[in-house]
Amino acid sequence: DQQVKQNSPSLSVQEGRISILNCDYTNSMFDYFLWYKKYPAEGPTFLISISSIKDKNEDGRFTVFLNKSAKHLSLHIVPSQPGDSAVYFCAASRGGADGLTFGKGTHLIIQP
Amino acid sequence: DADVTQTPRNRITKTGKRIMLECSQTKGHDRMYWYRQDPGLGLRLIYYSFDVKDINKGEISDGYSVSRQAQAKFSLSLESAIPNQTALYFCATSDSWVNYGYTFGSGTRLTVV
């Protein structure tokens, strides 16, 4: 059973617009959530995270929103830039007790 | 030099062969992980280690074994490779006290024929 779900395999957004990537989770024991970005032929790189005690965390153009009651988080990228084209993975942790659980990823394509 | 180095970067092996993938890190992190990535399936945890004497199975450990030779080294072995182990393998490290952000290596692309 998939505990972290990214239901959109791909997303196409125009340069300069907002990109919104969504993630749902089923395990209520998750208390920390992260987003990773991956370019081809490279390992994933950490982008931004949020603790379950918060509902928003912002870092430059990237903002993560967490809705605990809905078990939903989203990553907003504003404005979207060509270098943002990559695969984005949502991940969740249970108090650091074991490894991260990842979603299947969303391929974001920024069009000029 | 990269913080997390995986060797080899690419490998083609035959069914039934034993193969070892190696990972070394200069981050000084206690925790190390092995993940595999398959198209459309994201990253799945194979094994993880919180220190040299601690080894734990992940979601998909069958057919794999690991060795934590030192704080900086964590190797993954396929005892008898099979074609459905063809995948992209990633090693990662994390600092147990600061945050949960992992540092990943660049990956090993393994093909079993």
C-alpha cells in the first residue's frame, strides 16, 4: 500500500507562472515532510521541508503547505524558471525512526 | 570530490552473478541508506544503517545484503543477480541530529541480463 502518493506523473507550466505540485499521505504517524528535486543522471537533492507542527514553510521561490487534516501537502514554485524542470519527489518521515518514504515523483516541465 | 560517492556509475552483469555496489561519504554522517529507483515507482528503501553496528531492512530487502565497513562506507550486495533487479541504485546519508534532509550520491545504473 502506497503511503505517499503523487498522483500527477507530469505537469507542464509556463515560465513565470506558478507551479503547484501535490502530495497526499495515508500514514498519520508521519511527522516530517520533504521535497526533493532530481535532474537526469544525478541524485535527488533536498529542496525544502516542513514539520507537522507547521502549516507553511517558505524558502525563496519555494513554499510548502501542509494540511494535516486532509493529509495533503503541496509545493508552490513562484515564479517558475526553466531550471526548475526536473522530477520532484515528496517524502515523509516517522520521527526519523527509519528511512524516508518517497512518492513516485512528478515530472515538472517549464515551457518558455 | 563529491560528498557521497558511488561506484561503479554503471554496471552490466549476468543473471546469477554476485555484485557489490559501493558507497563512501565525507559528510561525517552517522546514517546511511540504500534506495532503488524504478520507472514510475519512485525511490524504495532497501537497507539502512544508523551506525556501524546497526543494520536494518527496508521495504524491499529480499535478494540484497549490506555491509557497513566503517562510518564512511556502506556497500550493497546482490548475492545472485536477477533481471528484475535492473534499476538505478542510490546511496544517501543523513545527520541524525540536524534535520532529515538526505545527501544522495549520483547513483549506480545496474543492468542484469
